[in-house]
Amino acid sequence: MSFSEWREVKLKEIIDFNPRESLSKGEIAKKIPMENIEPFKKKISGFEEVEYKGGTKFRNGDTLLARITPSLENGKTAKVDILNEDEVAFGSTEFIVLRAKDNLTTEDYVYYLAISDYIRDIAIKSMTGTSGRQRAQTDVIEDTIITLPTLKEQKEIAYILSTLDEKIEVNNRINKTLEEIAQAIFKHWFVDFEFPNEDGEPYKSSGGEMVNSELGPIPKGWEVTNIKEYSEFMANGGTPKRNNDKYWDKREVPWLKTTEISDGLIIDAEEWISQEGFKNSSAKLFPIDTVLVAMYGVTAGKLGLLRFESTTNQACCGITCSESKSPYYLYLFLRKNQNELKSLARGSAQQNLSKGVIERFNIILPMEELLSKFHTISKSIFRQIENKKRMNTKLESIRDTLLPKLMSGEIRVPLDDEE
């Protein structure tokens, strides 16, 4: 393999930026909003079919690069693969569309170029505009010079990186199915009340006795309680002073932000604080299996299940409970009743949940034996989810390490002699 086969080019020579496409005003088409692009995820999470009134247009194979702050910095970039052949879709005007040029670049290679640190750094540094509304400049990105490998090597580079991304996506789909299974069992047992009775038959439809409660009919022997009574303890997080470097200079205690709570298991924190910072703040060290509730602003009502010891910021409420009062039951109960919980948020400028409101939130308390059985089943499901998430963390680390080395030629891929 000869590195001399690589050549210096400007991106606009090998990529079509914002290529022209046609959609008629009033036509119903697929729309991909910015919120359906997840940070550093190749797959688009969803779309809606609405009347076209304007926006950036694209086809399958195109890469969508967010150009506005903070979406660009957060890594919102995706490859379009949800359309039919020759179908045109549209999305936010804050997307830059990148399309591979025939015989010069491949679709996947363009995507991995767009998420590479080299291109991202140039795009971020090109941003202009008022605070909070800064946008990357397309012409700066277009004029960026890269060293381009041959088409054959592009395909091999993209294949290696795509294989890792596809494994990550498979794990994500498995985890989605696993949580849906846990939620389905929860609904069958604790909403439909069709848990197995002493004879192994579904309780309610087999004539199980129901009694009235403030949350509606529940099986005889069950109770209604609140989160404060169900939990062992509850506490808000805290934030060390940002202007004291000693509080933030060591990776000693994980510190979670509410933006990291996204209705699922949490296996790591983006930021850490020092032991000194922890001791000099109101932060609490929450144990494994703490249920987290985001309390403030747009994240109010978001839920998380903590799978490592961690502190949080003050905009988060942590709820711990014993295994006999299953944290998985509490988490899934709150997921099922999340809209009701969110509706209790109050405030004019932004909606907030208070610790007191969360404490008083009523939950159904099943019989201890049934709760223990559900805990065992759900614990097994959530351990599988955790294992897949941790595997994905390793795969993402491998991908992120390989990507700049492959794109720069520091690591070369083996190529067959035959075309």
C-alpha cells in the first residue's frame, strides 16, 4: 500500500454541500427534526410525516450535520437511511447536508469525515452569530483541505467503523426490547392486575378480589403509599463551587448532571469532582440502584436508574430503597406514571418539581412476596441491559480511537490486490 495514492483535496471537490432537491409547498413528506438526531449516533431515531412548508431537503445516503450551537458541539450528525428509493425528505434549516460525489467518495466515508474531530473542530471554530444562536459557516467547511484515500480504501475504512456502529445499534435495539419486556410484565402484573395467583392463574380475570383505593381498584391486601414511605431515604444533589479548581481537579467522585438523565439506566458520569469538592458541597453519594428524578426545567420528570455510586447536581432528586421495596418496581411505576409526575411541575419561567411533591407522589404497594418475585425478574432484565450498555461504551471507545487514525492514514487498512 502506498500513501502516495492519497491526495490533498478541498471538501467541496469531493462532497456536494446542500444539494438541490425538490419538494412542493403543501406536499406531505417525512420530516426529521433536530431532536431526532442523537449525539454521535449514526441512526436517525425517528421522523414525522407533515406538510412541507420549508426546510433543508435530502435523500437516503446523505449526512446531516447540525450547524447551530449547542447541537454541533454535542455531536448531532447522522446518516439518512430511513427513506424509500428516490424519496425526498426535509428537516431543520439548521442542518448542513453532505452528499458523496460519484467515483470520488462513499456515503459512509462522508459520514465518518463529518464526525471526525478534525472536521468538527473546524466547523465549531467557524461559528459566528449572537450568543446561543451561533452557526457554523458552510463555506469554511467546504474549503477545508483533507488528504483523501482511494475509493477502495475509503470503503474499507468505512466498513471497519460501520461494523462497530452496527454492533452498537444492535445492542441498542436489544436493550429497547428488554426494557419493553420489563414494562410489559409490570403492566400485566401491576396495572392489569393479572399477576399469577396461588394456582398460577391470572389474578383479576380468575376472580381475584379487588378493593377500592384512592388510586382506583387494587387487589385485596395491597396498599396505597407514597414515595417517602416507600423509600429508605431521599435527597437532592449539590454542586461544588465552580470557581474553586481544587473541587474539580481530580476524578475521584462521579458527578451527574440532569441532562444525563434520559429515562434509562445510567452507567457513567461525564464529570467528576474531588473528595474535597464533595465534602464542601451539599452533594450526597447515592448508592447503586438509586432512582433519579430530574426536577428543573425541560428535564423535569426525566427518570434514571443509577448503576454506580455517584453524586448529582442540585436539580436532581435521588430515591433509594431496599430490595424488599424493589427499586426496579419504583422505577417502572414512575415510568408508567411519568406524565402524571411531570404534570405536577410548577413555575412561571420554567417548570420545576420540588422534593416535597415527589415525596407525596402516591404509588401502589403490592404484597411483599409478589414484589420480591418481580424484583428478581426485573433485576435479571436490567442486568442484561447494563451489560449491553457497558459493551457499547467499549465499542464506542474503540471506534473513537480508530476513527482519527484511519482517516489520517496513521493506521492503514489491508487491501486485496483484486478490485
